[in-house]
Amino acid sequence: MSPSINEARRRLLKKIALGTVLVPIAGSALKAIAADMPLVTSDDPTAKALKYVSDASKATDAKPGSKCANCSLYQGAAGSAQGGCMLFPGKAVKATGWCASWTAKK
Ligand code: SF4
């Protein structure tokens, strides 16, 4: 094997090893951050504009079964009670919540 292929392989293995270490750390950090974030409140201007509710069953426009936990913009871990949402930076939404921007998770 030529030296350049060995060097390329070495760099690739380093990146894989670094990713293997950092991805779980980043995931844990995000979960911890989400747990510490304040919940979106009903007086939040974005929440009002998007008709956010913490209980999807109380949303008049919600498609049956739609809720934050199965929205593609939800950033909480599977099974979490609350988590981040891409539309509410720095805040958490309830997994049971819903808003007009709900988009099915694929
Ligand atoms: S965009 Fe999705 S996760 Fe965010 S509040 Fe609306 S329904 Fe919930």
C-alpha cells in the first residue's frame, strides 16, 4: 500500500474515532440542555402565532395523532416528556404539545 493511501486511511480512522466519541457526548449534552430549557408559555408571541398548545388534544386544528413528539421539528429524545423545537430556540415544548407548523416525522 502506498504511503498516501495509508495516510488517508489514518485520517479517516481518526475522524471515525472522533465521531464515535463526540456524537454520544453531544447527544447527552443536548438532552441535558433540553431538560434545563424553560417551557414555551402561552404568552410567547411565537406560540401565539403558531397556536401552540401543550396538549395536542386541545388543539382544534390538529390532525388526529399529531403532537410534538412525532413532529420532524421536535428535538427531544424518543420517550422524553419535553424537548427542544427548531421554531422555539432556547425553549422546550411538551412532547404532548402541538402547533400549526406540525410536520410529520419521516
Ligand atoms: S413545530 Fe412541531 S415540535 Fe415544534 S411546537 Fe410545533 S408541533 Fe411541536
